[in-house]
Amino acid sequence: MVAHPKTQTPDIIIYPDSDGIPMADNTQQFRWIVTIKETLEILYANQPDVFVAGDLLWYPVEGNNRLCQAPDVMVVFGRPKGDRGSYQQWKEEGIAPQVVFEILSPGNTGIEMARKLLFYQQYGVEEYYQYDPDRNQLVGSQRKDNALVEILDMQGWISPCLGIRFEPGEETLTIYAPDGEKFLTSVELAQQRDVARRQVEEAEQRVERLAVRLRELGVDPDEL
């Protein structure tokens, strides 16, 4: 009997959907991540080719499942919306996230953040924003040639990709959408919605009272 050599099957590479690191270390960091991510989702809700994600593992190179980062928030222009377990760039027409946000916590180290900057620089990020809410420090970087270069003055800086404006204040950071509306937390959005709803209800009640008064005077408001 002739012994036939076994056919070598290529190893199947698994790209995990989680790195085992929690999304946030505290409530403040989590609130900032959610506020930025959700507001950007709202801004681009009607643009099917803009993908926004939070804490999603990004694998830039096929075949290397150890080379990855999970930006707190990332925005990708040119890719469809939809659920993903991870962002595998070679399956996304090779398009890298253009904008990345990192919200710092006390547990972040200088070495860790330096490595993230180098990763984002090497793999194509156009704009990188890093905010430390505890120290109220905002650092922005923009790609020039092949490097992410620090933006020296972030006061009033408008993101070239997103059109949003950053206004660092004495106590906190305020971000404005292109239409001038502030980025709001989900609670603030709900409060704003409730105020608008009450204003509509009050206006409807005033109209109804006016209609009743006109009928008392013998005037049909429907004919006006």
C-alpha cells in the first residue's frame, strides 16, 4: 500500500470580538464615550455610507489577530452602517477609520497612549482626539503627510472630516455639531425633547381656548 502524504490545511485565524478590556473604567469616562458616539450616530443617521462605532476591535492587517486596537469611538466614511463583531479592514475595502476618539481614565498610562498614537498613525487615521475629563485636557492630532501632528490650538478647532467644533472651557469640554447644537447626554436629550413636547401641548391648548372664545363671539374659527 502506498502511503499518501496528508494534505496540509491552512490554519484558520480567529479574530476575537473582544480584547477582555472593559469599555470604561468609571462613569465619567463611559458618559463621554456614549455621548460622542451616539451624537455622531445621530448626525450621520441619514448617510448610509458612514459607520460609527464605540469600543469595536479594529484589525488593520489580515492574518495578524494580535495587531488591533479598540478605539473608544471611531468614524469610517465610505463604509455602510450595520452590526459587526469587529472591524476587519481587508473586508471593508481596505478603508481605515478616518477619525478616532479616546477618552482617558486614571488607569491609562503614557506608554499605552503613545502606542495607540503610533498605531493610529501607522494605519491611516486622519484625525485623532484624546480627552482627559479628570484633567479637562484635550489633545488633537491631524495627519500631515505620513504622521499625526499635534494641533497646537484646539480652542474653536473645527474637525475637517466631521465639521464639529471643540470648545475647551475652564471646567469641561463642549463640542458643537455643524449646525451649532451642543453634544448632549441622553438625559439632556430626553429633557430637551420633553420641553419641546410641553411647548407644543401648551400651544395647542392656547389655540383651542382661542377657538372656544371665537365661537362664543359667534365667529367660526374654521372659516378664518
